[in-house]
Amino acid sequence: MSRSDRVAERIKIEVSDILRREVDDPRIGFITITSVKVSNDLKTARVYFSVLGSEEEKKGAIEGVMSARNFIKIKLCSRLKLRLMPEVYFEFDTVLEKANRLWSLMNSAK
């Protein structure tokens, strides 16, 4: 396992914990960190997340994560204690929605 993979796994665990325990935003409900991709030079980290709920709840959760972005980054810095902290970007992951749509299409084709 490469260093970037280890850092990505650690970021995934810590961001999940920060969202669950320390971010007090009612818009952030059922958010799941689906994956984290860290560049080989450890300069950037992309945190992918998904949200269960209606379109309105998803939109609110995305806004909540984006507004808490700096708070999450500060908490992450204190927890990871890396010499150089990667620049963290949050992106909504549509993989689960696509998988659900594909599943429903396959069931309707039977």
C-alpha cells in the first residue's frame, strides 16, 4: 500500500468522524464518505461523498458540507499531523445513484 493510499484511508476515517461528531449543521444528515483520492505527491485530496434522501435533502447536505469545508480542514490538520497537509476538495459522488438507476432498469427489463 502506497503512502498516498494510507493517507487517503486516514482522511476518509477522520472526515467521517468529524462530520458525525463535530459538525453541528442540521443540513448534514446521512452523509457517507464513499472514497478519498490523494495525489501521489500528497498535495491534493478529493473526498467523495453521497447522501441518502430527497433531492432537497441532498442539496442541503451538499451546501452544509461546503459551508463546513474550512472547519473540517482545520480539524483534519490537527488530527493527521502531516508535515504538508493536502488541499482538500469535496465532491458529490453520484455512483450510488447511478447504481440504483441501473438496478431499477435491469429489474424493469425482466
